[in-house]
Amino acid sequence: MRLVELSVVVAALCAAPVTAAALAPPQASESPVAALAPNARRAIDDYVQREMRRQRIPGVAIGVYSHGRPLYLKGYGFADLEWGAPVGPDTVMQTGSLAKQFVATAILKLAEDGKLKLDDPVSLYFPEAPPGWAGVRLEHLLSHTSGIGAYDSPELTGPGGAFDYRRDFTEDALAAAIAALPVAFKAGEDWSYNNANYVLLGILIHRITGQFYGDYLQESFFKPLGMTHTRVISDTDIIPKRASGYEIQGGALRNQAWVSPTFNATADGTIYTTIEDMGCWERALDTGSLLSPSSMQRLWTPVLLADGKPNAQGYGLGWRINTFKGHRRISHNGAWQGFTSTMVRFPDDGLTLVVFANLDSGNARPDLIARVVAGLVDGDLMPAPTPVLEDDPERALRLRRFLEKAARGDDLTDDFAVGAGYTPDSALGRDVAAALPEGWTAAPMLLVSKIERPDGSGRYSYRIGPDDDSRLLTAALAPSGRIAGFGVAPDPDNR
């Protein structure tokens, strides 16, 4: 693929955030990196272009921000393959679930305005709530601890399903359909990422304010912050510099699948934006101008479960919170309709990265790109190589033979465990062959992760391919030793 590059290394123009504190420029000592040196820019460019080829991504946009100020904004590759349009810092991409932070911020703003309380029962706003939602509060929706049913399984969203992506629904009909789903667990007792939580929050914003959630975000945040390219998805509006989303099926790039306007307007992740606009948002986050300090702290504090312990994923309200090499990290990923995204904040270091890609989540990993770029900007943040583990040579050989058969497109029925759901499909072989690097058969398979269970089942990840162009094979094995599932994905250790 020929890579087209557009670069901006000067500050993007953002409207002044809404408090006086936001107008104060940061002191020079606040930023770990005042400007990117030419060698750092070259290293980022070289790495991103290599990783795009490895992940087969048509286009990538990267924003690096220091204390809310754009440090490096750059586009690589193509926004639209049919026209050869290049990606730039002003290319409009879909965020997917990365946009949950906008919705969470909106809910906390409504709480500050006295329009709701986070401990309000959901049934106060949803009279269609079933008995199983007793005890579900708004904070449970925000933190994915509600236990309500998930709507977006392939069975439910496929043709004829209760949430068929090609059907239109009113908001009331969508809420009623979610209310009819079986409850997964009692509110507050567990954590499970669930887009239905945020679908309901978007409907709630409409019911409270009288405004569609996208209009509320526009009026309350995007317009005041100067985020002029940020909005809800529309298939009918003319949107300058809109990128196209792509999927890989049968080893070939294809345009994203079509969904109805309903599912391009729900609050679980249907926002368009640019890395320039995300710089405006990041500056508002950095200066604390969006919400009160206590509300901002609540966004970025892992929610406690009913047993008093933080949820296992470290999820707050619209963000994941953890540490990386001793550095506090606040992040979220997103994926929707042939786009993937990630935003990673290292607040104590004053460093933030946003990466957008126009390829589906089964193939693109912008989060891996972000973590290496962070390390190229600040060496303390470079991920350490994954250590190689002691392996069972017989198992490694069996998996290599299985992968060879899969890449040839052979019938794998005898290799899969009963109930694995495998059916012979030539497209699977093309997908596997396209995902593997050249020369992988001549390179060793190195075990880098394993989870083994008492019943004999396990999950194993191998680095396959040449050192500078490797991939990860992950295979789940049933107690019988047969394959329960597998996948070939980007290798986090590629540099």
C-alpha cells in the first residue's frame, strides 16, 4: 500500500473552554515533552507505517497532546480507497465506544445541574423497567455494573433478530426491547461491559432534557469547545472529509456493512470526530473545565461492587483506570462499522494519545499503536517485551499443523471440539492466510501466554513469524485437546 501522509505539528484551533482556569497556559515545567524532536517524529512515522502494513489498515490518524496542547497530529494512508483520499488531522472518523466518555460527562453535568442523581433508580426514568431491574441505579448503567441484558449478540442483531441492525426502532421501542432481555446478574454484584447501558443513558438524556442526546452534547460541549467536526453519524448529510470504514472478509478489504439510522444514533458509540477536535476535548479534560473537580474525580475512580471491592476491570464512569509501569493510565477503546479507536491519558505525565483507524476491530488494534507511540514520545512508557514461556513441543507442533491446514483452507472439522461451532468455509482459509506474515512457516512458534485449567482445557498465545513482522496466534483448547476457538492478531511486541 502506498502511504500518503499529512502532518500538523502546530496547535489546533479550539474555542476557549468554559472556565477561566482553562484559559491559563500551562507552565513549561508541566510538560514532560515540550516538542517532539525530529528523530522522535521519524521514529513514530516509521513505526506507524510498518504497523499499518502488518495490520492491513487503510488509514490512521494520530494525535499526541501534552497537557491538552497538540504536540503532534498526523494522518497516514487513505481515508477513502475508492477515491484515494488521504487521511489528515481533520479527517472525520467514527469513534465507537470511545465516545462513552462524552455521554458519561453529560450525565454528570445533568447531575450537577440538579436534573438527576447518580443514585436514582433507573425505573424513575424508565416506567417500562421490569422487576429484574429493581436496584439498578444510574451509576450502574454508567459503570457497566447494572446486570441488564445485552442487546448486541450476533443472534439478536442479525436478520430477524430482536435488534436486527437493518431495522429502525423508536427510542421507546428500543428501551422496551432492552427491558425484555433476561437479566445477567444482580445490580452492583458484578461487572460486564454492555452497550445497552449507554443506549439507555442516551434515551434518558432525551427524556430529561427534551433534546436528542447528540443535540445535547453539541449544545453543551462540542460547540462551546470549538469541536466543529464532532457530531452524531448520519448517512444522509453531506459531511466534508468523512472517512470510509472497512472490514476484511475472506482476506479482502470491503466497505463496512450497512446498519439502520437507529443504530447509527444510539449513545453507546455513534460519534464522528477528528484528532484536531479531540485536542479541544483533551484540553478541557486537562484544565478541568467540563465539570467540578469532584465530578471529574468520580469519572476516573474505579466503581466499587457490592462487596466493597473495585470492579476487576478498573472501570469508572465511561473510562478504564489502571496503571502502566507505575504511571496512572485512563483509557477507552472503540469500534463500530469498520472503524476502531483508542484514547489513552497519562494524567500525571501530562501526555495523551488518540488513534483512529478505518478498519474493523477483528483486524485493527489502534491501542497497540498508541502504546508504542507513547513509548517513542516518553521512553519511560515504552512497553517491555513479553517474555517467552517454557512450552510443550508436542502442543506447539499440533497447533502449527492446524494453522497450516487453516491457511490452506482445508476442512478443519476433525480438529475442532464438539460444540465449537465450526463449519467448513473457504473464506476462513483466506482470512487466515491473509493475516499471517510472510515467512511464518520458517520461524519458530514462541509461547508468550498460557492459561491452564484443572479440566485440561487452556488458552495459549504464540508469537509466529519473523522477529520484525510477527503475529499472535491464540488458541483455546478443549479438555480433549481439540480446538475450541482460535484467532490470528497483531503482535503487541512489534516495534
